[in-house]
Amino acid sequence: MSARIIDGKSFAATLRDRVGTEVSRLKDSYGVTPGLAVVLVGEDPASQVYVRNKGKQTLEAGMHSVEHRLAAETTEADLLDLIDSLNADPAIHGILVQLPLPGHLNSDLVINAIDPAKDVDGFHISNVGLLGTGQKAMVPCTPLGCILMLRDLHGDLSGMEAVVVGRSNIVGKPMANLLLGESCTVTIAHSRTRDLAETCRRADILVAAVGRPEMIPGDWVKPGATVIDVGINRIAAPEKGQNDDGSAKTRLVGDVDFASASAVAGAITPVPGGVGPMTIACLLANTVTAACRIHGLPEPEGLAI
Ligand code: GUN
């Protein structure tokens, strides 16, 4: 058996089109242009790439986009002042502070300074609490993308056995809460789980979000299960040869061993091209949702949960 490949790239393109349509509707019907501000502190190369892509896609969707690139030595007081001014800016409906922050900055303090209504990452403690109690919240982008794909694939998820491997605040915990909201039976597994292989084999829906390259082999996957691989890991690929400077070429892999898992699963997200593209598309969707809620306008179907 060979699994159906879940095409996150095409799913994300469809979602971005929907966002673009809703942005036009908000502009034409209500004179509201959704605006997203992204704040990057320091020069982490991976973060710079993410921030550039976020800004580009925000503009492509017809939204207002602002980028604040701050020096790595920026003080907490200066960063909090910037967040205050973005909270007060009526042209801004979404604020994203790119993580990780440099070590001298307290991420919790900074994230919790964002107006929860503009917290398009869903990381503010108020949104975490709302999601955890089954209330309307801003939902973290990666888990939101996973749920939208799972709903599209299965329709009703009620009663399914879901196992989330990984307990991060960004993916594992919100993912588990969302699956619970879909009436799945949910297990959160992690590095201390006693029999991880056996736990994974129970899953109708297996979500891998641990950040360890190819750690879940095919024989941990129940035949026919849906596998959602959130991992994006860069590993050496000597088979691709060397770069000009003599270093090994690299390739991206997930947390799941795709070759063996795709022979067993019913459906699986590839890496790259699975969950990854959905994250920024969901950030755009969250910005539209935030703009609608802030202005008391009807929310479009299918962009939020
Ligand atoms: N760094 C890696 N992923 C994310 C994300 O989803 N949001 C923010 N703010 N920073 C990140």
C-alpha cells in the first residue's frame, strides 16, 4: 500500500486565494485593509528568511505589511515600547514577534505585552487559556493549518484516536487542544513516554512535532493512519555532493521517516511541501480573522476555528 500524499503546497495556495478574496471584500465593503506587523530582533538567518516570506505573502494577499527589524542588542524596554505603539495603531490588526528572541529578552513578557486581539500567533496567555477552555481564540498557525488539512481529508474527526508526539507550546499543546475540540481521543506523547512505538501505533491520526530528523519509522505507524509531519530538519546529504566550499550539501526531512511511513500510512504530509506552507497561509488567515473581530464584522467561513 502506498499513502495518499497530502499536498500542503496546493492547499496553502487555495487558502491564500481565499484570504485574498476576503481582503478585497473587507476593503470594498467596509474600507478595512487588514494589516500585519512583524518584529524581528537580531539577525538569525532562518528567522530572516521566514520574516521576508511573511512580508511578501502579506502584500501579495493585498494586506498592509510592516516590518520592524531591530538590532540584537535592543533592550526589553524599547521592544515593549514598540509593541505598545503597534497595539495602539489602528492600521495594524496582527502583531507577530519572531521567535526565538535573543537570550537577554524575556519571551513570555514580550508575547504577553501584545494585545490578545492582535495576537495572530495565538501565543498570548489569554489566547492559550481561551483555546484550552474551548472558547473562541486566536489559534497558533501551524496547528490551525494541520486541523484545516485534517478536516478537508476526513470531514468529521470525532471519535478518532489522535497521538501528538511533542509537547511544545507552539505546536504540541495547542494541536492536542484542537484535536480535543474535534472530539478526538487525544494522547500527548514525548521523550519520556514509556513505550513510544506502541503509543504511536494506536493512532488513527499521528502528529509528529518533536524536531528530531526521521525519528518515527514506518513500523510505528498503524496501517491506514493519517500522518501529519510538522518537523522541518536540515540534515547533511552527502549523496548530493559538496558545496563549493567543500561542505556537504543538505536536504530537508521531517520527524517521520517518509520512505517507510508512506508505505504503511493511508495519507501523509511530505517534507518539504506538507505542513510548512500552511503556516504562513494560516498567519494571513488569522490576520483577516483578527481584523474582522476587531471591527465587529462577520467572519468568513473556513479561515478560523
Ligand atoms: N519561530 C518559529 N516558528 C514561529 C512562529 O510560528 N511564530 C513566531 N512568532 N516565531 C516563530
